[in-house]
Amino acid sequence: MQPAAGIINLTEAARSVSLLKINGHSATAEKPACKIASMTVTVGGHDWVIDYYPSVQNFYDKQNYVMIRITLASDAASVVASFACRVVDHAGGSLAPSTPVPATGTLRKGEHKDLKVMTRLHLGNSGYLKDDSFLLECVITVLLSDQPNSAEGAAAPAAVASAAAAPAMMSDLHKHFGELWRSKRGTDVTFLVAGEDIAAHKCVLAARSPVFMAELFGDMKETASQSVVIEDMEPEVFKALVQFIYTDTSPPELEEAGPEEDAGTMAQHLIAAADRYGMERLKLICEEKVCGDISVSTAATLLVLAEQHGCPKLKAMCMEFIVATPANLRAVVVTDGYKHLMASCPSVLSDLLVAVVQRNK
């Protein structure tokens, strides 16, 4: 179906993925609640300051955490945004990222959100800390206004008229890049995924993914390597991710998965993969697919997926399904998925409680 003339589709959210390499971790043990590093990023037309605190004591468990503080630095009446931070492996990709610490809010200039990422004790005992350094991934997602500004509004009619006058031509750029990948001509990096070799072009991956940019051209081990090991991912999932990177089209696996898993399961795996590599559009495509699979048996499991990988629409729909009727709620809380929800994302339980109260008002 073609959109009606004059209708303009606007991006709903802007997203930035920043990678922060923290060196000299052991030397920061005696700096309680002291900020030692800052950087500024622009997301959704607003400046955000990311501050790193190496040792902040948590009020509840009295343990010291590494913490990220994200502050809105631009003048704004209110900005709706969500944030997530996690530790990622920077020395070979053998460890899966840690569970992301999320936060959401409506902020004005100078207001901030704190994300206590991991205790210093846990970090010290984990495999993430290598050569006294580790890598933090910070994601900022800003909800954009759904109204174009006056300049855009004035330009829209001319743009529509110009598009109408131009001949209808479909770009075949995605076909050429897809064929480039399938032919393996000029590939310069090979990924080893569960025993299978998958070749690709570094520059294409880096141009599309900020994580691949950091891994392949940044200050990381993979920069000088022609072979990269990918842990905690199946080959079919990684190939679907790479195919999307090259073609920017919905993976065919979402319609027709392999014989041992359905398309819905593939979509769930791709949400995790897309989040891992900062591929927001792929994540949104898969989120739409998974939203159609919500049932009593899947609602709690999908709620965990939504919370851990920053899928607000999926989270809202799962919660709406769970609290829609008392029967739904009773059926969901006895599933294995709900037990997993309580163990892995206990903070979501308070959101569910609020939703139940609002539903019963």
C-alpha cells in the first residue's frame, strides 16, 4: 500500500550507543563517589553528559558500584528518554554482555539518571576486567516530537511535489551489497560462530554498527585480527544479522525460519543480537514480529526480553496482556517464564503491580 500524498513518516526515536573504555580500574578504588571521566554526546537534538563514577556505595546493600550518570545538558522544557548501560567484553568477544541496567524518565536541563552498572567486587571477579581495564556500553534513546518544525512543514509540499514528478524507481543498492557479501569477494575478516566460518567486509560492518566500528577499527583486540570468535550466538542468527547489515531489508528468517526453530524464536534471538551490535532498525523490525506472539505461555518470557534489550513497545504490550484480565494474570504467574522474570528482572514486578492497580481503578 502506498502512503497518501502529503503524509510524512517521522522517526519516533533517536538512539546513540557509546562505548567507554575504562583504564586503571584498580587505581580508582579509593575514590568514593568521585567523578573521574566525562564525555558529551548529542542524541535527538539534545546534548547529554555521560559521567563515570568508579566507586559509589549503594544505600541498600552497602556495596560499592561502578556507576554512570547521564545528565541532560541542553535547554529543554522536558525530554522523554531511556537509558541503559552494561559491561561488554573488549578482548576477543568470548563473554556475553552483562545484564543491562535500565532507567527512563522525563528530564529538564541539569537533571540526570544514575545507573549502577555492577559492583566492583563482581567486576573484579569477572572476565570483563582485563589488563586492569574494561568496556562500558551506554545507550541513550530519546523520544522525538511527532510534529515537524515550521521549516520542515514549509518544505514538505515541495518535497512531495518533487517526488511525484520524479520517475518511480526502486533502489537496488541492497541487492548489490547483498551479492557482495554472498560472493565473499574482498572480504577481510572472518567470524567463527559455533564452529562455522562467516566472512565479511570490515568497512561495511563498521559503517552500519557502532559496536563493529569499535571492535574492528578502535582500540580493541579485533582491530588487528583477521579472525574473530563470536560467543553465545548461533550461526544462523549471526548470518541473519550480517545479511541485514548489508541489505537493510527484513531477514527472510523472520517469515520462514529453519526446521528446528520457528520465526518467532528467530526474532527473539535477533532482538538480542541487534541490541548487542547497536542495530536499532533491525531490533524494531523484530520487536514488531514478536509483539504478535504474546500469549499466556510467552508473556513473561517476552517481558524479560523487552526489559533486558530495551523494547518499550513489546514491554507495554506484554504488561497489557498480563493485566488485561484476572484469568490472564493467574495463568501467567504459574509459568516458568514468570519464575525467570522474578529472578532476572525483579524491578519489572513493581511495574506490573502499578499496571494492575491502574487497571482496577
